[in-house]
Amino acid sequence: MRLVDLLGPYLADVEVVVDRSPASLHVGRQLFLPDGIDLDRSASTADTSIGPKALALAVVGPDPDVHGDPDVLIGILDRLAVGGRVATLFGWRPADLPYHRILDGLAAHRCQVLQTADLDDMATPSAVIVERVDRLELRVRHAHRSQQLAGRMDRPL
């Protein structure tokens, strides 16, 4: 999947994309943002809240000099208001993600995963989009599969 295709559905109400990707990658220039959506890479907004009219963009990966460190993502999550969203691009393939460094931070900041994706990019092969919510909910993507599994679990061995 291309990054522009992943983000498209999440840009409908966005006025600004806050790009916190490293200068070495400068992911924001790949977005081809429509008119009416600004791209903010300025350091002057590094401490402002990220609300429902903004989408933050972060990149983390195994090489902090290229991708950025997972702690950068925590700094962005600290600034998320309810309804604020972050698209995080990973320099790892899904099987290699350091889940313990990422999921704990997402849960602590009440971030609901909206979508994950494999990207068509060697530098950032996977991504996740999250939104800060008042209350976390369990969303089952394939409800029929979970019902089948529950039915199997009810049977005696």
C-alpha cells in the first residue's frame, strides 16, 4: 500500500499534518496533500496539542539516526488530545516490531488502533494509525471468525 492511500481516508476533517519525521526521510513531501491541508514541520509547534483537526506523522525504526527512536512517538502521544490521530511509519517489518516499546505507550495514552498496513516502501515497510479516545474498545475486525472460535472453545475436549 502507498502511504498516500493509507492516509487518504483520515484526512477528511484534517486542517494540518504535523510532520515529525526525521529530516533524512521528510515523509511529508510524499503525501501530495490536497488544498486546504497544511504541512507543518516547524519546531515552533513541537509543544502544542494535537487535536481532531490535525494528524501527526512520526517515523520510528531500528536506526535512530535514520528513522527516529520509539521515544519520539511517546512525545507525540503526550500531546494528543481526544480525537487526535497519529500515523506512525515503522522501519521494521511487522514481525520485527519492538511491540513492548510501542504498545505500552499506546495503551497508556488511550490510543485506539484504527488501521495497520504493509507499505510499499523499503525504508518504512509498515505503519499504524491511532486515535486518542476517552475509553479504549475492543474492535474485532473479523467478527465471524471470533464467533467460530468461541463456538469451538465451548465444546468439551
